Amino acid sequence: MSIELIVGILEIILIATTPLVFAGIGELVTEKSGVLNLGVEGMMLVGAVTAFVTLVITGSYFLAFLISVLSGVVMSGLFAILVLFLMSNQIATGLALTIFGIGLSSMLGKEYIGTPIDGLSPWFFVIFSFVIVFLISYFFYKTKMGLILRAVGESHNSAHALGYSVIKIRFLSILFGGSMCALAGSYISICYAPMWQEGMTAGRGWIALALVVFATWKPERVLIGAYIFGGVTILQMNLQALGLRFPGQFFSMAPYIATIVVLVFISSNRLRIKLSAPASLTIPFYKGR
Amino acid sequence: MNNFLPIIISRSQSSNLMNFFVPIIAIVLTLITGSIIFLLLGFDPIYALYTFFISPISSSYGLSELLVKATPLALIAIGLAFCFKNNIYNIGAEGQLTMGAIFGGGIGILFHDTNAFWLLPLMIFAGAIGGALWGLIPALLKNKFNTNEILTSLMLVYIALFILDYLVVGPWKDPNGFSFPKSRAFSESGRMPLLFDGLRVHFGLIITLFLIFVSWFVFSKTMFGFQLKVSGFSPKAARYAGFNQTTLIFLAFGICGAFAGIAGLSEVSGPIGLLYRDISPNYGFTAIIVAFLGRLHPVGIIFASLIIALTYLGAEDAQLFLQIPSAVGFIFQGLVLFYLLGAELLINYKLAFKKT
């Protein structure tokens, strides 16, 4: 193994893992406020297609990312209205969002399959993904707003009694999650693989959901988890290319198996689950009269 | 200032009338939104809706296709009702379906040159076992370690899909298949008998209807059905009455897994006839919509499965005749669930306007 090969593999790992970090950290903020949004995959796909189409039409990278992030705000806003104001079931609503997003992205991108574009260098986003994780970590553990957000996720009734607007804080957290998911999607269609293809996020949204649990809802651990998952995936591809006989499907399952193992580990002890998971996760907030 | 916005008031008792009307409201709103989308795309909405919802089922072939698609959806959805009634969120039916197809299909591959009357029943049985085992994993983890079943059942979907993928490109690959990722074809007696000559609707429909009837009986006439309902309404009351929640969780997951497994097997031994990667167009996830749209009621689920099956067929026709990608069916499925979940508010809450 030459140095170039190793550096090359490391570069690919960085480039391939970045979308997992974006989507994972976005979902983490949403979940910290006590809302589980299973629509990550759908929001990523819509983010990917809106960025791509905007780029083809306007030629502007800035507009492409802007419109994409706005699409994430709109998609997650739809989810937020349903779960916060109409108090709908978060799990079913999130699934609806994913199904809707799969359909919508295919429809919007129909004319653009195979359209060539000039990809953008991923490095700005790779660095930004590290920055955002540390910013979120700072926000949660060093600022008052972060503390309030966590309080809302732990006990919305207490937070409400203290005079904080549970609905407003959750709404903003959901919108942040949506815009990060859309950013992850646009990174995939513009930097990682500059093209549009139906379902091109290829299940990364579900891995992002798994990552949040794997990270026991701690921002820096999302980064660590994402790099373990991303690293294993890329190494597996390289080992396959070198002629390893071990079936790749077992590598591909690893993130999902690891998530189950971590879930079992953190939930087997009542104290540990209390310290890790936001206590109000998936519980709707009803203010009464 | 806020006088024009309605305020939401909790009902003391959930409204039965609304329970009946909410799915209808959701479907009407979906059709209205659908027409607007078609209009924006530059189609005559009446013609587009006709192409989507009427023309696919205006022939006996179309009706048969509708039943072919509704069969797995209804069977999985009625299984999900066992879980959802008790507020157990099994969203991994797609994985249980896949495992059922692997277990049952494995038997079919093993006996690919055997023609015997016992083969199909054995495959169905193996399919049920496979699905049930896969469903029991999240149940066991929930009972033993208090692990959230939503995430575990979801993760198990992807594990099952990778196992299937491994099997059809690896050990179970058809030796004469020119390295296509598919297995040998099952023997004739390993296939679901067709109900009518020349149409694809198969014996799986009869199994589904039978199991829906059994489920109706269980829900409405047995102690177990009563326990499920009570635990769903009020876990506290259920504990006070001495119902064993652990057993209920095992049973609900086991039954749901078995039903999804049978649905998976009846897909591979029905229309498909062998194992390959894409055995299900997300039936396991779509069945969640069917279960909600059907209000977890057996009759409701039958109607809901037909409506959602129609979105699959309509999407195929829309692609053919309107050049709209078939994924537009997912838009309709997503929309109907959005509206349904939003309108559900009316069941447990009422809207009132403030008086000044």
C-alpha cells in the first residue's frame, strides 16, 4: 500500500461521510427538542433534486444551495404543522414525509436525469460539517437557548410551566433539522455525485437516524459514528476491489446491527436511557385550554 | 386579535362519527390536491384523474391487478392492526415480509424439482415462521431490555434486505441464470394457484380474506382482542386488570410478523415465482398507510388496501399515458396519510371559535 493510496482512501472517506454528518446533526437537534422525524430520507431527496434543478436552470451554486435549504424548511415545516399544531402521530407523519418526498423528488427531477453539471469541490462542506457539529455542541452545552431546547425535549410540561414556548422551540428545531437534511441532499447531488438520479440518497437518511441513536444524542459522537460507518463502507468497497472474498452485504448491514446493539445497551439500564434519550421524544404536547 | 383562529378543545370521548368520516375527508382532500398538481403540470385534471383512478380498473385484467396489489397490503395491514391497537409501533413489516419470502422461498428453492401437494403449504408455513421470528426480535428486545421497537424494527428491515441480496447473488443464485441476481424458479406445485385463467390474481387473496376474517373474530369476540384494545386505550387500566403486557407484545409482534411473512411468501410464490432483490415495492411501509386509513378495522382495511393498491396501478398508467414518473403514486400515498393524520385531530378534539 502506497501513501497515495492511503491518502486517497482517507479523502474519499471524508467526502463520502459528510452528508451523514449533516443529516445526522440536523436530526439530532430535532430529536433533542423531543420530536422524532422519520422523514430524513424524503427531505434529503427533495433537497438533492431542488439543488440540482436550480443549478441547471440558473447556473448559480449559491442559489442551488439556498433553494435546496428552503425546500428542507418547507418540507419539515409541513411535518411541524402536522405534529405540533394538529398533534398527529410523529412516527406516521415522518413516514408520510419520506414517502411523499420520494414521489415529489422523482417528479421534479424527471426531466433532469442524466443532465451533466459541473460538480462543486466538496472541501468547503467537509470542513463546514466539522464546524457545525462543534457549533451545535457549544450551543447545547454552553448557551442558555441550548439548555432551554434540551429542557423542552426532556419535559415539555416543566418547560411550559417555566414560561418557554414549547411549540415555538420545537418548530425551530424541526426546521433546522429539515434544512440540514436538505443540505445533505444537495451536497450529494452537487458535490459528491454531480448528477440527479431517482432515490440517489440510497438509504443515507435511515443511516442518519441510526446515527443519532448510536451517538446517544451527543453531537460529537454523531461525528465519530458517521466516520465509523462511512469508513467501513469505503474500506469495504476498496477491499472488494482488491479481491476480498467476504460478501459486502455483511459490511453494509453493520451500521444497522451496530445501532440495534447500542440501542439495547443504552436501554437495558433505566438510568442510562434516562441520561441519553430525550424523555419527551415522540410525545405530543397539548397545552389544554 | 386571535378571534378568527379556532381553538382546540379536547373531547371527553373520541367521536365515532368522525372516526368514520376522517378517512373520507382525507381521500377527498387528496383528490383535490392531486387535481391541482395535475393542473400545474399542464394536464386536464379530469382526464388525469380518470387515467389515474378509473381507467386502470376498467377491465377484468385491471381489476385482477388491483387485487394482486391489494392482497399483500391488506394482509400486512391487518397484522399491523394487532400491534397498532396496542400502541406498539412495528414499522418493520417490510423486513418481516422479506424474511418470510426468504424462509418460504428457501423451501421452494430446495424442492425446485419436486412436485407434490405438500410443497406450497410447507412454504406458506415456513414464510409465516420466518416473518414471525423476524418480528419477535424487536418484541424480545423491548420486553427484555426495554428497547424502543420503532428503531429496532426499522433497522431490521435493512438487515433483512441485505440478507436477501446476499442470498440471491451468492449461495442461492440460479446456476443457469447467466449470473443475474436471482434464484432458481420454484416448481409448479410451489406456486400459488391462479384463481382465474389468464389473470394474475392468486390463492394468496383467499388466504388474506381468511386471515382478515380470523382477525375480525379475534378483535371483536375474544379476550385477547379485548386486552389489546384496553392496553392501547389505557395502559394503566390494563395493568390494573392484570393483563400481561409482555405476552401481548410477543403475540402482537409474532402475529404481525407471521402475516407479513405470509404476504412476502405469497408474493414470491404468486406473481414472481422465484427470489430476487426487489420482491416488494415497499408493501411493508405502504401497509402502514393502509392500516391507518382503514382505522385498524378489518372492513376498513379491505377498502383502504384497494384504494392504496389503486395508487400503484394508477401510477403505472400515468407513466404510460401521461409520461409522469410512476413515483407520483408515492405523492398520493404521502398526501393521503398527511391529510388523514391531520384530520385525526377531529376525532379526539373539537374546534371552537372564541367569543369576544
